[in-house]
Amino acid sequence: QSVLTQPPSVSAAPGQKVTISCSGSRSNIGLNPVSWYQQFPGTAPKLLTYDNDKRPSGIPDRFSGSKSGTSATLGITGLQTGDEADYYCGAWETSVSLYVFGTGTKVTVL
Amino acid sequence: EVQLVESGGGLVQPGGSLKLSCAASGFNFTKYPMTWVRQAPGKAPEWVSGITASGASTFYTDSVKGRFTVSRDNSKNRVSLQMNSLRAEDTAIYYCAKDYRRAVTDLGGFDSWGQGTLVTVSS
């Protein structure tokens, strides 16, 4: 019942750039900061960006987050085979006081 | 180094109960909200429940309200999830996670995660 919509998949060649969109509404992305998570099979999600556009220490600057209105975007530049993973956005849903994750996007490196 | 270690998962029959625990270390536990997230095989993560740093406020996703209870013991650096009236659709890996900010009214996002504990609800 996610209210944050992402494309199911994106792909690009090594070295290229991909962008992943996350579409929400005023009550979630419109009012609250967005985080992005990376997840490899069999492991826990990992925080990639927070507060819309900040990176935790240790996250390469190839990963960038942005937000505009009720949508957010994750960009990955200089794509590497090691970036093949599932990516999820997340934000607080103010209207019902709960946290929501996006539907998820699988990144494939061609 | 932040460490979160979940325990308490297992196989339980529909209608049964389980209590998950998460032992935290490596940070000032009393300052941060904590959260439980679950993930069924092949599905996106689903946020389940959260609790503010003091424990004064708790939050739940609709599907677990009235069945699950989150709590924390700040003297023991531990957060727990009591799960009652379990259903097949509660089957998932359950992760404990730490919020990255010290908000008191909501959750921001999760910068540290445990390894997860598997809960299987089946007869």
C-alpha cells in the first residue's frame, strides 16, 4: 500500500548516469524530508541519502538526492556493476503518522 | 560503531504470539527514535512501527494496530516488538533500525539497521 511510486526498473551502461523518480503527495514528500536506500539481495537496506540531498559519511558523491514539490529523485553517476541493486525512497506520511517506503526500483548495469 | 542485533524470530502458528528484541550499542540510545521494518520475500520494505527516544510516542502501520506493541528500555539499550494475533501475512524478515535524527513527533529515516530476524507464521 505504498503511496510513493517509483519506476520498477532503470538501466544504463557502465559509466553512464541513471535517475530514479519517487512520486508522492503533499502530505508525505511535500511536507517531509526524503531518504533513499540501497539494498542488495539478502542484506538490510542501507541509507544512501537523507534530508533530501545529504549523504551519510562513506557514501560516494556519485549518489545524489534532490526534491521538488511532491517528487524526489536519486541520481547515480559513473554507474558501476556494483551499483546493481534495489533502491527505495522513503518519507514520513504526516496525514496518518506513519513512514512509507517507495515501491522500489531495480537498477541494472548493461 | 553502531550495532543493532535482533532476536526472537521463529515459526509460529496463526493466532500465536512472538516478541522480538533489538539490542543496541555504539551510540547514545536514549537520544534516538527506533523503528521496526519488515520485508516479505521479493517485496519492498514495509515500515511496521516506531517509537520516540523517550518512549512517549509510538506509531504503527494500520495492518498491525491493536496487534503489535513497540516498547523500549533505555536503561538496557533495547527496543522490543510484541506481536500478537499473528497472521500469515506477517511472515517476513523483521529489521530493527535507528533514526538518523532526534525528532520527537515523527520519523526521518534510518541510518543503521540490524541483520534482521525471520518470522514465519504458518500452521
